[in-house]
Amino acid sequence: MGVRRSPATSDWLGLYIDLGCISGQISRKGDAMKVLVYGAGPTGCFYTHFLNEAGKDVTLLARGKRLEFLKNNGLILVDEISGRTLRSRPKLVGALAAGDEYDLVIVLVRKNKLEPVFANLAKCSGIKSILFLGNNALGFSEYTRHLPEEKLLFGFPGLGGGIRDNVVHFADREGPKGKRREIVIGQADGSVGAKMESIRKIFESSQIPVCVSRNIDGWLKYHAAMILPLANGLYIHDYDTKKLAEDKETLRVLIRAAKEGGRVLKTLGYSKREPFQYNLFYWLPEFLNVQGLQRLLRSKFAEVAFSLHALAARDEFRELAADFDKLVQVTNIETPSIDGLLKCGNRMGRQGRYVKSALGTSGSH
């Protein structure tokens, strides 16, 4: 077991990375874990497909018309990087019953939609472990109010995408020959034991690489500080990554906003910047950071993983921004770039004329 080294320079601004993670060689043999994937969105369908194809005992929880479609047609996923279409027919359920038993429940539901999920999970004493994957800037107290802390793990998926006409479109790597991005997981107390090892094994034996973080709260907070400016930049340009790539003024403000967020977190005691690439906002001159963002935003990965999610989850990002602002208020640090991007992103739809006037005075080195 060891710590992975830095990824290639061309991947320097990827959102899910190797450094700060624990890795090891995992057997590809199957195991007897019984898994429920709670949520039939793009990431839930992706992980269900690969777990099912690897022979795992996995069930997907879906509802309404989505459940009806999946019963009739199975999972259909389009890999937007390779162009391949993937199909599978995993087990399906429409609800979680009080007597259900699962070794692992993987929750892929946005944080602002979790209240009924907590209630459903709390009634099932036969669930051994629950892994929540998604954006979260405020820590885990809300989760532990509803569920036993010893059952909980947290993390972030290694892909992005959307659903069109019940077909999942996803991107999980930079190019057809690239490495699949890792799922990041960790426990609130930073421990790594037998439970974590068994969960990592079931993913990695299903061709899903895993990064185990010993500081998942900090990882998620820094991820929020980096992804929020990017999301607002996309809203300014109607979710178009290529248009954002050409707008150097907004990219400069985006970089300054990410640095402001980092200063907030450091003041709050989160001194280790994660993912590792976050450090490059501090170490590199601004013009090189702009060039790095331009390369990322011009990629097919960004077009699929960023744009489709930003389009579908504007309410999630609005709440995430409000949560991060609570952290800002504790520190009293001025965040003109964060504020300018948020204000502009909130009022932009398809009206690009606001960009320069809204952002021209918001930069802060």
C-alpha cells in the first residue's frame, strides 16, 4: 500500500486526483456484499452498470417514470468520450422497505434533496454502511442527526454527465485511452479500516478506481470552493464550456474566487488544500492558470461532465453557494470575486451582455 504520485501535467486541473489518497492493488475476484444504489441519475446508473457487469449483487432504486423505463428497457448509457453505448439489466426496486438488508447503500442524491432519504434509511436497521456521494460544504452534522455515525462514509463521484430521453450520457476520463477518474471516499474521522477496505475492493474489482481520503471533510470543502466559481462561470455563458474558455476576464475572476475560498478555508483551520491541483492557483502565475482552465474547458470531458451537471443542478449549486457563504461569514474575509461571480451567475440566463459590467470591478488578487 502506498501514496500515489502526482498525475501528469496535462491533467493538472482535474477535479478528482491521486495525491492525498491511499491506493493499493485490489483482487478482481467478486465478493458477497449486497449493494443498493439509491438514485437513478447519471452517476447512480453508471456505478450500477459497472457493479452489475462485474457480477456484484447490486440493486438500483428508481422511482416513477424512470423506474418504468428501466423495467422495460434496462440501463442505457452513452460513453461520450469513446462513443460506445453500454447496456445492462440490473435488479430494480421502487422503494426501500423497513426490513431490507444491505451491506452497503450508495446514495447519489443531491444534498438539497436528502431529507426524505434520511427518513427512509433511518427505518432500515439492516443497513450496515451508507456512502453519500456528492457536494457538501458544511460537514456531516446534518447526516449524524438522522443516522448512526459509525455507518456513514462520504465522498465524490469520478464522473459527470446527464440524462436525455432516459439515456445516460457520461464522461469519466479525459480521452478514449485515458484513465478513468477515481471515486473519492472517506470517513468523517479519517480512519481507514476493514470496512473501508471492503468497500474499496467492491469498486476496484468493478473497474472503478478509488481514492481513499483521510480528510474527506476538507476535500469536499475545497472541492466546493473550486467548483462554485466554475459553475457560475458556466451560468454566465449559458452552460457553454467553450465560450467560457474564450472569456479570459471571467477566467481570471474565477481563479481569484477560488483563491478567496481557499483563504476562507485556511482561516477555518483547513490548511491542506485538496484536491492537490488547488495548490496551483497559488503556485502558478495567473496567466498560466488561465491557460490551464482553457485547456480543460475545451475538452470533451468538460463539455459533458461540467455543462450537463450544471444545467440539471442549478438549485443544488445555489444551495451549495449559500452553504459556503456561511463559512465565509464566520471568517469575515472579504470575497469580492466570489460575490461578483455569484451575483452575475444568478442573473445571467442567455444575456451575455452583463459579463463585463458585472465582473469588471470584482477582481481581487
